[in-house]
Amino acid sequence: MAASYTSGPSAEPLLGDTIGGLLARMAREHPGREALVVRHQGVRLTYADLDEQTDHLARALVAAGLVPGDRVGIWSPNCAEWTLLQYASAKAGLILVNVNPAYRTHELGYVLAQSGMRMLVAARDTRGEPTAPIIDEARPGTLEQVVLLDTDGWPALLARGHDDIALPADLDCDDPINIQYTSGTTGAPKGATLTHHNIVNNAYFVGALCGYDETDRVCVPVPFYHCFGMVMGVLGAHTHGACTVVPAPSFDPAATLATIAEERCTSLYGVPTMFIAMLADATLASTDLASLRTGIMAGSPCPVEVMKRVTAEMHMPEVTIAYGMTETSPVSTQTRVDDDLERRVSTVGRVHPHVEVKVVDPLTGRTVPRGESGELCTRGYSIMRGYWDEPAKTAEVLDPAGWMHTGDLATMDTDGYLAIVGRSKDMVIRGGENIYPREVEEFLYGHPDIADVQVIGVPDQKYGEELMAWVVLRAGAEPLTAEAVREFCAGKLSHYKVPRYVHVVDGFPMTVTGKVRKVEMRAQAEKLLGG
């Protein structure tokens, strides 16, 4: 039988553009076409507008003392300024650091220091809390400048930009341009470092497989701080001269549906939980979605019935399924617009153009025959440069031959379609958010009453999975409730990393070699929760 290896031949060559060069080219080709619509801010920018405004902001960043290679962070929900900074930082040769809006002091302090960030652009408020006190508490010595949006800080930064300020002329498409933090199996987030070449090309081919051209309008309710938003949503549209349409600062099903109808969007992005929420929204039946044609569902497996309803009730006959990870810019495989329903719900598609994938035996590293399961590996232009300033952790996932070891278990069929049959043993996917329990466990070890803790994922109808903490209490400690654990995490961990359930035990099920048996814990948890 053939080996589980395939590559993506393509008649279309890889692009050699920097992000700034891409935008300049689109501004020449489509100057009057809308490039960015941000509904909640009333912003409408053509390609010419976007190119001009990001040139100005790039000069302002240079005037602020930032030099190529410096890190500048963005900590904000979706907004026009997010995209302006995405392009302007690239034009100035800076490395944009995406900061999850759900982060609180514990996580924020880590990424500020680990990235060596010199400037942070942040929303004035996040999740109902003022950000300034959080930044002050988390702020490391490297962070020299903080610019708060919706205050005088943003106009003051823009005022520093002047036409006589020169932008770097020697930028290269292989320069690192973006750091995206992804939770790691050893606890602290790791900064996947991506180049112009990584994300411009991945965006282009994602859009190409959706059939985009300059007439498309892509509705992006997914967050910009993820690759899904900033790469597939912004650059995925802009590499084809299409328009990115932003419905709201964060996902809102009614606002998203209204935006599709009123802006005549042709494509819609989301994780399955977002599509489920839109299908359940009271406004769905009365909303005209006839303009929709395609879109992308990613982040976690899509239930068959949900895909059927999305195709029929949301007028998306060409919706595609994409698979990838932050470290691969992000997409490695994708279904095609003409794939049948069975392919879309049972597989994650075929390999992307210019990318290689293989399925290997996790123990030997040898490629397995088609139909057999093993670890999915991928190689090509899309692979990150590495984890920022962490060569040892990079070497754990990138082998000497350049293969990225995803940690996901997959099978490849005779036609090259891949199915994800498992994943790295601990990772939990809650509503499209990847959570590695070790990070949550290490934080909970700081609770004065907790002697030991293990965190697992348990089935959840709404989010796919929820977190459950199994806790061993210290001697003499008072009984610990889920509410008390949530209070301990509040303001320090992202809301989606806070365990919903807490189970107090005397010990954990173990193997004979002393390893915790999380498989057994999950089985017991389902019985406890009535699953």
C-alpha cells in the first residue's frame, strides 16, 4: 500500500511579497475598492486609503524610536486600528506581537517580558475592565511605551508621523514579522514566530481555495489575535483584492448575521460553536443570506448536522473545512469548494499547495501506510521560524529535516484526504480555543489549599469541551468549590482557561510507572457529570 505522504503541486508560484509590498500592489490594482469595513466603528477604507494610512502610521512608529526587529504588541478586540497596526508594523520592519484580549496579569506579564516588547498598543477596556491598571501590574522593564486606543494616546502617536520620515527600504520577505503565542505542553505560552513569506502565501492559497476575487466580501467575526482572523481573514481577502468586513469587536451572532445581509458578504468564517450560535439566533429566519457562497469552518471538528444546516440554511454550498496550527501560518490542509458533504464532515481535506504532509509512527518516525493512524507532520514554506527565543522548545517540534510534528493523530486515505482521529493527549479544544492543561495546572498549584491538580477536558454540548480540575487538597485545608477556584483565577487567567468543574479527590489514577491516567480520569468524569 502507498505511504501516507503527499505534497501539493501548484501551477501558481509562491508570492515574494512583503506584507507592505502586497498592500502597495493591491492599492495600485484596486485603489477605489473597499478593503476594510469595520461596522461597529463606522470605518470604510479603500485599498488606497489603507495603504496611505498605514504608511503614515509606520512613519509614526519610526518616529517613536522603534527600529526594524523591535517588538510592538497589540492587545485589543477586533477594530480598525488592529489592522492598521498589522500593516504599519510590517512596513516599519517591526515584529507584531498578538496579545489575546482575554489575557490578564499572569499571562500578559509573561508575553510582555518573553517577547521583549518595547511598545504595546492596547484597548482602553477589555472584557469590561480598564486595561491601564492591568498593564501597570504586569509591566516589565522592557516595555517603554503604552498607547491606549480611544484615548488621546492614539492621536498623539499618529501625530508623530511625517512624510519626510523614511521607512526601511531593505525589508525581506523572510524577515520575522509576527509572534503569536500558543499554549505549550510545558505550561507557559510559546511565541510562534512567522515571516512575511509564511503568512502572505498561506493567506493567498486559503483565499484561492475559496475561489476569492476582487468582488468577494469576507465576513470575519473570528478574533484578529488568531491566525484565523489576521491571516485568513485580513490577508486572505487582501491577497485577492477582496474586502474584509468586521461585524463587531467580538463574536455576536445577531450582529454577524445582520452584517452579512447588509454588506452582501460572500464568505463567512467561524469555529463550529459560532455557526451553531448563528443557526440558533432568532434573527436567522428573517435575514437575507443569499449573498453568501463560501467560507471557512475551522478550530474543531464540525458535526454532520451542523454542516448540513450551514450549507442549506445559511446559503453556503461551497463552505470549506481547514486544518492547521499557529506554527504553520496556520493552514496545512483544506477541503475544496466542490468536495461533497461527506468529505467535509469526515476529513480536513487535502494538502495545501506547496506544502507536504505525512503520517508517521510516533515511536519510530517512519511513514505509515495509507489508512493507518499516526502523527501528522507537515513541511514547507508555511513552517514558523521557531518559538521566539526558545531553541530547545523549537527542536522538540521541528525535526532536522524541517518537519513540523503537530502532535495530532491522523489517517490519510487513498485520495490523500486526511482525517484527524485524535490529538496530543492533553490538549483541550473549548469553542475553538486550544488549551493545554499543564498551563492551567501550573497556575492552580499556586492556590494555598491545593497540593496537587490535574486538568482534563470533558464533553460539553455548547463548547465541545469544558475544563475540569481534579484537586488533591493540602492537609487541613477547607473544602474547595468550583466557585472558589474561579474566584482564584479571575483576572489572572483567560476566561476560557478557568475550570468549570472541580472534583476533589485523594489521588489520581496512575499507571504502574507512576504516570497519571488522564484517559481513565475522563471516563470517570463523564460518569460523574452524567455523560
